[in-house]
Amino acid sequence: MLKTGILHPQLARVLAELRHKDTIIIGDAGLPIPKGVERVDLGWRPGDPAYLDVLEEILKYIVVEGAVFADEALTVTPDFHKKALDLLPQGLPVEYIPHTELKERSKDAKAIVLTGEFTGYTNVILSAGCAY
């Protein structure tokens, strides 16, 4: 039995299997999952686990070379979005696209991690980097 790190077996496996340029999405409770994309559903009640908590923990375990957010995060939930940006590694390239395009790009993700978050537009595409 693990006593530290990510205890959720499916999430731990998905993160361990990420390779350079693979993408993973951390999303709110309402993000649709395209057919064929692995779903890691962590939500068990509204707000739990929180998007920011999941993002912060995942960033401890993977190398990230880029992040993509919905444009709408800047205008609909700007204070919340700033908290997400503050969790990202310093100098990480960040891109903004329309939410509809983010959902379209989700078809190429290795997995989508759903949280219990009920705040709109709290989704991020993380691009895996290389550890060396």
C-alpha cells in the first residue's frame, strides 16, 4: 500500500505512462469526455476534489512544457484563473484558445482528469515535457 504520493491507482498509472508531448487535461465536473479518451473521474461531490488542489498535486509529479486554457477563463473567472496560473512552473508557455476549441483538442488527450469543481472554464491542457 502506498503511503505518499498519488494514491488513486488509475491517476498514478496515467501520469506514469505520460511521454514527451502527450497531453492530459484537468477539468471541472462538467467537461465532456470524447469517445476513446481515458476518463479519470475524481469527483465525488460538488467541489471535491477542487480543481486547484488536483492541479497543484499533479504538477508535483510530471514535467510540463506548456499549458492551454480557455479564453473564457480570463473574463468569466479571472481571479480563480490567476490562482491556477500561480501554480504553474515559472516561465511555462501558456496559450489561450476558445473553449469550443479546447473541447475539440480534448480528443487528442491521453486522459482527462475530472474534478468535483463547479466553477466554469476551469480546464487546462497540460503538455508533458521531458525530464532530461
